[in-house]
Amino acid sequence: MKDYIQNAMKTESIHFDATGKERLLHAGIGLATETGEFLDAIKKSVFYGKELDRVNLKEELGDILWYLAIAMDALGTDFETEMEKNIQKLKARYGEAFSQDSAEHRDLEKERKILEGK
């Protein structure tokens, strides 16, 4: 997946400021746009009776991955690192299975330490 980020960056059309804030904004706007397109395709199927276009949905997921790659690169991280942190955070929150009580009584300090890599 690290190769994905490197390859995606080759297709990024504009290279922004050194702080990465503009790249993050570009990624955030792109994520919102592509997520909207993903939801719009589902809406058309659910509410307007159109056939669910699974090929289009997968394309939108690919576009979402591309914008995530920009964000990952701008933040100096990668998919594997953030996926592992996410799983560790969820295990700290829920243990082996979701519960409403665990969702409502989170140890945010513990979760933050995991996300910070401490």
C-alpha cells in the first residue's frame, strides 16, 4: 500500500505549499466530493429505482483512496500505519465486540495515546 501512495502522488496535478495545508484541503474537498458521488449513486438506486451501479461505486471508492493517499502523504503517514492504529483504538474501546455501553463510555485519553503512538 505504500507503493499506492507513491504511485498516486505521480498523478497529483498540483504541488502545493510546504506546510501541506493546501494539499490537505485538496484531499478533504476531494474526499467530500467523491463520497457525495458514492452516496448519490446509492440514493438513485434506493429512491429512484435505478439499478445499483456497482462498477461506479467501486470507481468512487478508488477515487476516495486516491484522495486519502494525498492526505496520508501530506501528513507523513501511510495506510498500514493508520489502519493498525485504528484497529488498536477500536480494540481499546470495544475489546472483542461492539457494545453500546463501550461506545458511550470511551477512554479518550487512552485512545489518544494509541493514536499518538505512545
